[in-house]
Amino acid sequence: MKKFLLAALVAQILFSNVAAAVEIIDKPIKWTANRERLIREYTLEHYGFEATEIEPRAVVVHWTAFGSCDSTYRYFYAEAFDSGIDAGTLNVASHFLVDRDGTIYRLTSETALNRHAIGYNWCAIGIENVGGVDGAEDLTVAQLQANVELIKYLHEKYPTIEYVFGHYQQVEAKKSGLFIELVPDYFAGKPDPGKIFMRHLRDYLEGDGLKFFPI
Ligand SMILES: [Zn+2]
């Protein structure tokens, strides 16, 4: 009896230490040769070389500032901005979109080059979290858990990933040496995904050999 209890206890400890396999749902945005052409144009203008793929070096965490997963998905779906001024330029997109309930959607290939963080698109995987409307720091515990699992999964799969930072830390993150931007004064201040979320994310992931910047 005692032996059985001990074995059960050991099993319980072992299972609690095994990270649950992250669940990812593929929900691809529109991706044709036209998007790839626009990506190459973007990279040539902003980085000085043509590429459509990345070797991930960083993960940039965002919030959408849109109210719903659907509206964000619809926004990212188009390959080009269709406003009069920006017609014909590459639309923004991220690799992952995390809904309020923690559901993780993969919108593109994990190593696609997506436009989500000025200066870092050539090397960064983007995770968008639904929330942050009007700057409210309202991301959920389920989203936090999903981000922790997703980043652990990515770090294991791509050991080249060294940094995790929030979009609002884009200036501080230049210390990584990863920032490249050839267009002068091309910059937009960002508040996402909020300091509270980044503080929790750092607390859960810091021991995993990932580097964070001061929150
Ligand atoms: Zn952002």
C-alpha cells in the first residue's frame, strides 16, 4: 500500500513537471505570391535585403487594440493595405493570435516574415493578444498561460530565439543588437501589451534562458 502511494505521488510530481503540449489551431490569412512580392519590397526598403523568411531571434508580444479575434483576423487577412495612401504596401500581420479565452491561432508559417514590429520583422515572431482596447491593460490569465506555453514551445523548436519583449519595449530592445531600420524617422510609439502582462510573462519564463528587458 505504501509503495503504491509513493508511486502515485512520484507520478503526480512527474506529470506536473511535464509541460502540456501546446494546442495550436491553424487559421491562415491570405498568402499568395503577391504577399511575398510585397514582403520582399518591404524588406529591401527597410532592411536593405530581400527576404520572405526569418530565422527567429526574438518574440515580440502585442495586444491587438481590437475588440475581437474575428475583427483582428479580418484586418490581417488582406495582403496589402487598401487605404488610398498606403495602397500596394505590405499589410501588417502576426504569426500567432491569442483569443481572450487563451485559444492560440497560427495565422502564417512560424518562420514567415511578417510586418508587426518596426526594426525587428526580419528576425521576430509576433504574438498578438486580443485586448487592450483604448490602452486598457485587460489581457486575461488564460492569455498569459497561452503565451507562456507558446513561447516555451517556440524556444524549444527554435533555439536561436534569445529575446522576448513587449512591443512597447521596442526602443529598449535595440540593446539586443537586432534592430535594423533604413528609413529615417520611421517609428511609432506603442503601449502594448502593457507592463503588467510583461511582468507576469517574465516571471514565468525568465528561468528558461530567455532574455527580457527592464519592464
Ligand atoms: Zn504591437
